[in-house]
Amino acid sequence: MTDKSPVLLTTERLHLMLLPPDSAERVLAYHVANKDHLGPVSPARPATFFSTAYWRTRLAQDREDFRYDVSLRVFLLLKGQPLALAPVIGNATLAHIRRGPLQAADLGYGLDHRHEGKGLMTEALRAFCDFAFGAMGLHRLQANHLPENLRSAAVLRRLGFIPEGYARDFLLINGQWRDHVLTSLVAPAEPGIRGGH
């Protein structure tokens, strides 16, 4: 890898990392392998989304966005392989970071369909939320899911996210306005104390 990641989190089985532009091929391979799995639950993607050029530019932009405290996108890599070679098996994002009296961000995530059902997303997001509340100093994380996405609902429940409402026609997905369940998690009063631990 050409340069050191400003964010590298480690869990029992995973590394969560802000990847450099030279990882574009690995990120593209993840998205191509999960096109049918993640596509139907994702907002519209640019025409060039499934190209190395797009991901090279996007990964460079991700670093700028983190530097300017706009967002943070990390990718999940299985431990046991060199960081520069490990395939991407998922992603997690803190988008729309708001500071001032709010100190909040929107949490998004996705996992390779071949790695579902092993608790990897819960493991990854627990570390990611701890980083958001600790190192980043955020107070509130919001996560929304389609009502029928029971896997996502279960992950959020395990992490202590609380349902806060139901938003009609919330997000344009696959050409249709879709309802979403709105949930949130607030920073623990003391470090390390939160539901789901």
C-alpha cells in the first residue's frame, strides 16, 4: 500500500480501514460480487460506479472527506492476510457528520453476501461506533433500514440502536421511494458502557 491509513481499527476477526486509491481494484471486486445483493437496497449509483477509475477517485475523495470531517468510509478486511492483499468483505460509513450542538452522523453499512450470518457486521460496527463516540467525539449516530430488512434490524438492535420512528417515502431506492425505520444510538455516559456489550 502506498500510504499509511489515517484510520485502522482492529477487532477479533477484522481490520476496518480507510483505504488508499491503490485499493480500487479490491473495492470494485467487492461491489461487483455483491451487485445483486446490495443493489436492490442501495440508492442510485453513478454510471461509472463499477469501474476502477471511479473507485480510485472515490477513495481519494474519502480521504479528503475524512480530513475535512465530512464523512468516514472504512472497508472490512478479514484478518490473517496482509492489509495490502486482503479482499474487501464489507464497508461502514459515517456520513453527513454534523458538529456544533448536534455532534451526529448517519451510519451506513454493507456486507458481502458470502460472509453473512457470522456476526461480522455486529463485530465491525461495535468497533466503528466506539471509534465514532471516542476518537471522533460524536454524540449521536442515526441508522435507517428498510422495514423488511430483518438482518439489518437485528444488527442494530444488538448494538443498542433504538427505533425512533417510521419515515414514509424516505429514500429513492431502485427507482422507488421506500419507507424506512429510523433508529439511533447515543454515546454512553461512561466509556465502554452501552447496550449490546
